[in-house]
Amino acid sequence: PPLPTPGTHSTMVRMEYAVARWLLQVDDHEDDHHDDHHDDHHDDHAEDYHDDHGHEHDHEDHTSTQDLRIAAIFVILAAGLIGGLVPLFIKQLRRPMHPATLLLRSLAAGVILALALIHVIPEAEHNLGEVVDFPVGACCTIFGILFMITMENLLPLLLPGGHAPHNPDDAEGGWVADKEATKESDTTDEKQVAKLDPDSVSHKELSTHLFELACIVHNVLIGFALGVIVEGYDEARSLFIALAFHQLLEGIALATYVLAAHFSVLKSMIAILLFSLGTPVGIAIGLGVTSGDYEGNTTTSYTIQGVFGGIAGGMLLYIALVQMIAHDFRQMQLQMASGWVVRLLAYLMLVVGSAAMAVIVLGEQGAHDH
């Protein structure tokens, strides 16, 4: 074919160049669109993954302590049973004035005293302080002390065979003609006085039940505090360990009461079992309420925990100071005048018990602060 003229050749070259350039632009546009679409799809996928993963992470945080709280139910139950049952099978502890018994009771008294003054009462005052600007916690503590005094002095009168002591002056101006009636009245009064005697078995049984009641109320509350910790594994673990030792020492203290009351084997085991169930029941309640919508920082929550905690604290304070420390050390002074070594060791065990509970409470507070 004939060669194109220079003008025609240059025109064709320019057209080919334009077409080629246009094709390159279209291909680049498609590549950019594909890349942008790929990047957007990748970003959307990453965002969705992040959201899903974050949701799963939040769910894991919410349930991260559930296994630990379930394990705490059984471990703390075992700690209470060990602390309460083991002393029951030691023969030396069945003798009230045996040095081992006195030292164990001194240790238990220190534990209860520190439990009341360092843990239970301040916690009640803190909770009620969130509700009202008035020392309601102290009022509840006073009520707990008055409740103990009332139960200790009036409840024996309401038991079978109990009645108010007879006053001869109320009968015929103080003259009683029937000598048999006078003799019967004197016998009844002696029995009634014996029932009110702190060293009598019936009085010790009543003291044991009241002490167990105060411990159960307190333990349900602190168990509930552990049961509602749904986030923070370290916090729950620290509180778990502290409550296990807490339950162990309280079990030992209750065992000293049970031994002094001379309960039967079955009755002793039932008392220890009921006490040991307090904290696990509180944990179970906490697990139950946190499965739904639970708000712990409410006025109702603070009020319930503060009122019952303050009453339990007053009961524990009365038990430690009046029924254990004052009574036991007075008995040691009267019956063991020459046993100064035992009395010195008893004072030391009182300090050790208080210090041990103080350390445990410090661990609990550290767990809450964390």
C-alpha cells in the first residue's frame, strides 16, 4: 500500500496516542475504584470485628469472676466447717478451765472484738453515711447492744419454767402463813437465779445462739458483697482469700461457745453448719441478683446493709467485751490465782486474735479499694 503522507502519519499517531492514554486512564480508574472498595470493605470488616470483639470482651469482663465466686461458696463453707468442727474433737477443750480452752477463747475474743470495731461497725457507719448525715450506724450499734442485754436477761424468763422471782412482800403485806409455799418459792427463785447465772448451762446456750445469730447476719452481708463483684478478678480473689480466713477464725470462736454450752454432738454440728452457711448463702444471693439488672449504689442497698451491719456489730461488741473478755479473765483471776503464766499468755492470745483479724480486714479493704 502507499505510504502515508507526513501529515496523515502524524495524525494517526496522535489518535493512537490519545486512545492508548484513554485506555490507561480507564484502567487506572477501575484499579482505584477496586482498591477503594477493598479498603472500605476491609475497614468495615475491621470495625465490625472490633465491635463484636469489644462486645465479647465486655461480656467476658462481666462474667470473669463468676467461676471464682462459685468456687468461693464451697471453699468458704469448708473453712467454716473446719474452724468450727475441729476444736469439738479435742478433749482438752472440753474442760472450761483448761489452759488450752482459756487460750483458745482469748484468741476468739480478740478476733470478735476486732471484727466488731474494725470491720462491721465502721462498714455500717459508712453505708448509712451515704444515706443520711447523722450517726445512724452508731444508733444501730447501740440497739444491737441493748438487744443483747434484753435477750440475755428477759429471754430466760420466757423459757419453759421461767417466771419473775417471787417477792414475799407482795403476799399479805409480807407475811406468808404457809411455810411450804415459802419453801417452794425459795426453790423456784434459786432455779431462776441459776438460769440467769452467766456460768449456768442454760445461759451459755442462750449466749451461743445469740452469737451465732450475729455471725450469720454479718456473714450473709459480707458474702453478698463478694457475690456482686462482677468485674475485677483481682479484687474478687483478694476478698475471697480474706473471707476464707475470716470464716475460719469465726468458726473457732463459735466452737468455744458450743463447747462451753455442752451441746450434744448432733446439736453442735447443726450449729456449726448453720453458721458456716451464712457467707455462702450471701454469695449465692449476690450471684442471683447480678444475673439481672442490679444497682449496688442505691439508697435501699446502703440502708439495708448499714442497719443490719450496725445491729450485728453491736451484738458482736457486747459478746466480746462482756461475755468473753470480762467473764473469762475474771474466772482466771478467781480460780487460777497462781497461774500468772496462763493469764499472761491469754493476754497475748487476745492481742494475736485482734491483730490477725485486723490484717484480714486490711486485706478486704485493699480488695475493695482495688
